[in-house]
Amino acid sequence: MKTGRIIRSLSGYYDIQLPSGDIQRTRARGEFRKSKQKPLVGDFVDFESENDEGFIWAIHQRENFLVRPPIANIDIAVIVTAAKEPDFAPNLLDRQLVALEAANVRPLIYFSKMDLLEKTEHEKINHVANYYQSIGYDVIFSDSKSAFEALKMMLKDHVSVFMGQTGAGKSTLLNHLSPQLGLETGEVSKALSRGKHTTRQVTLIDVDEALIADTPGFSSYEVFDFSVEELDDYFPEFVEKRQECRFRGCLHLNEPGCAIKESVAVGTITQSRYNSYKAFYELIKAQKPKYKTDN
Ligand SMILES: Nc1nc2c(ncn2[C@@H]2O[C@H](COP(=O)(O)OP(=O)(O)O)[C@@H](O)[C@H]2O)c(=O)[nH]1
Ligand SMILES: [Mg+2]
Ligand SMILES: [Zn+2]
């Protein structure tokens, strides 16, 4: 029996990397399908393999996992967010942050296209970035060389996944991190039409001592798979403040003596974050109840 990490999944086969760096191919055994547990790229597994034929016997306990893209044991998720073209969308960023918080994956916010901003726009994005930093998130700007080096250091020896809208600049950033990747970059419309024909196959690639998930065809949207009572757990600045709400279990909507709403009124929590909270609250309420599955 050997132990390794799945670095690629391809129609029922898995490529598993051993600690030595060797890669061996196996098949998933049937029982995994019955128990509804499916090995994911990023999983550590016990397996047997000979001449590219073999089986996975056990999946080690996961640190975390994402459904879209399907990947396990992620150290950092880089949210690539365009500062312009398309205009910065706080709701979209918050949506990704909440999904990552819920999945217990550490987010890092990368603002792309900073070079396209005029002075006043630059100040606005700086202001936004300062707020996200103040609530505990790392922020990296595309026009800062030192920040880019810091990003490289953060990714070193870790598994990371890059998310963001099509056209946000994921491929551009990945090429910048590792020019030998030579990923195609392009206009939004082209990328979208190409996306439809892309096989949804996730691969972990070695990039200068970092393992980066290459996730073609995933828009990285998540359906919120938790109740409205849990929603404020995933807004770090709400978690800090909510014990001051008059009522236990306050949903921060119409309750009197709500510390979150007071913070919004005095500006220590931004209106934009509160708007996201309310929008996601409505979204979860409107979702059809569904049964949780393992992955
Ligand atoms: N000016 C500028 N353009 C960028 C930047 N990052 C990406 N782009 C452009 O935005 C478009 C979409 O980028 P791409 O990396 O393909 O986005 P992806 O769909 O997220 O992989 C391409 O035309 C890129 O050249 C940036 O930092 N500055
Ligand atoms: Mg791309
Ligand atoms: Zn409250």
C-alpha cells in the first residue's frame, strides 16, 4: 500500500503523486460511489498501483474542500478581482469570500488591472482594500512589484486555487507567476465561448515550488449550502461585533439594539458589506432546501 496526493482526475482515473515526486495512475474503486464519497484532486489517498492499473483504498480526512472547482486540501484561494473592466463588484467579491469562509479555505484578494485606474479610481480601490485588510484579508495589487513577490512567497510550498470571473485576469496572473505555463489570455467574449467546450478537468501543477490548481471551465460560483443563522459566521467583522447585539441569535435585519446596524450607521462596518449580507440572506431564504452530500 502506498500513500500519495491526487494531482489529476480524468474520467474515473486518478494520477497520484508520491512523496518522491513519481506519478502513478489508478482507478477509483466502486465502493466510493456507493458511499457517495468521490476522491478529489488534492486528496491524500492510500492506494495500490501497478502498470497504471490499481485502486484507491482510502481517502484521508480532508482539511477542506470546494465543490466548484472540485478540489480538496487547499491552503489558499486567490480571488482575482478586476479593479476595472469590468468595474469592481463588491457583491461578487463578498460572495466568493463567504463561500471560502464557509468552506474553511483561506482567501487572498488580488486586484487586477490596477494600471487602468485613474487617480480618483485608484483612491477608491485603495479605500476598499484597506477595509478588507482591516477585517483580516490579505490584499495584493497587480501594479505593486513588492506585493507580487510577497504573493509568490505566500504560495510557496502551498496548494492554491485561483478563482474569479472570466476576464478577471487569472491566466494573466498565472503566466506572470510562471511564464512557462503560456496560458491563453483573451477578451471576455472569446474566453466565454471557449469555456463551453472546455473539459472540466482539474489539475495540480507545479509552479516554482507551489502547487496551483488549474481549473478550466469553472466560474467559481458557489451555492450557499448553509442556513441564514450561519451567514454572519462568514463575515469576520460581524463575528467580532455581534455579541453586542441585544438579542442572542440576532439576524441583524429589523431587531432593535443591533450592534451590526449601529456599526453600519457610524461607518465602522461598510454599507457595501452590509448590503452583501442582506442580499445573501435573501438568496439563502429563496433557495430550495436540499440534502447535504459529502461532495
Ligand atoms: N491592463 C491590464 N489588463 C489585464 C490585466 N490582467 C488581465 N488583463 C487583460 O484582461 C483580459 C482577460 O484576462 P485573462 O487573464 O484572460 O482573464 P481570465 O479569464 O480570468 O483568465 C486579457 O485581455 C488580459 O490581457 C492587468 O493587470 N492589466
Ligand atoms: Mg483564463
Ligand atoms: Zn444584530
